[in-house]
Amino acid sequence: MQKYIFTCIAFFMGVSASVAGTLNVTIKNINNTKGQIITAIYNKEDGFPKAEDKYKATKSKPILSNTITTSFTNLPAGKYAVVSFHDANDNDKLDKNWLGMPTEQYGFSNGATKPNFQQSAIVIKANETKSVTITLNDA
């Protein structure tokens, strides 16, 4: 009986791992090596791109060149949008001026120029690995 239970657990763990996708994100045009690059992935339009509504996020530090790559693994099949920004002063947020315009570099997947989930969306299928490139703007 115990062997049967372990076999079932191993089977279901294998099934869930085999349907997970991966998204590799390359961030280009980083102005300098100060601070960190924060990249967040969203799996729904509602709340995009608010930090508190993200699905997953990564922080890339130290920045060693003007291009970095980060990966999101174990993603269920679905639609995702990605936003990345250069947090040059290491305060964990995208700084803005008094008009609300970003003062730090940022970018979206699919080359979208404004925060639009549908324009930024990438479909990940079961067992699929996709790669996208985000070119940060010149803030």
C-alpha cells in the first residue's frame, strides 16, 4: 500500500512538472550598471502592470552589462505579459516625476510602448519554452 501511494505521488508530481512552461526574458539597452533590473510577469489583464498584482517577479543584481536574461519557470499554460524596469537607485519601485512620468528605464514584452496587457501578451503552451526580448526605453 505504501509503495502504491509513493508511486501515485511520483506520477502526479511528474505530470504537473511536465506541463509547466518556461519564459526566458532578455532585457536590453540598460543605461548603466547601477541598481537592479526588476522584471514582473502577469497572467491577467486586470491589474497590469501594478506591482501588487504581479504573478511572479525577479530581481537581477548585480547588473554586469547592458543586457541581462532572467527566466520564469514552472508556468502553467496560459497568457502572460512582462514588464521590466531599471531600478537605478535600488528602491524597489519605478520612480516617476511630478507629472507621473517614469524617470527610470522601462519596457514591455512584444515591444508594446504603453501598459497594455493584450499588446504585451505571450501565450505559453504546456511544456513550451519561449524567449522574448524587452528593449528598455531611454528615460
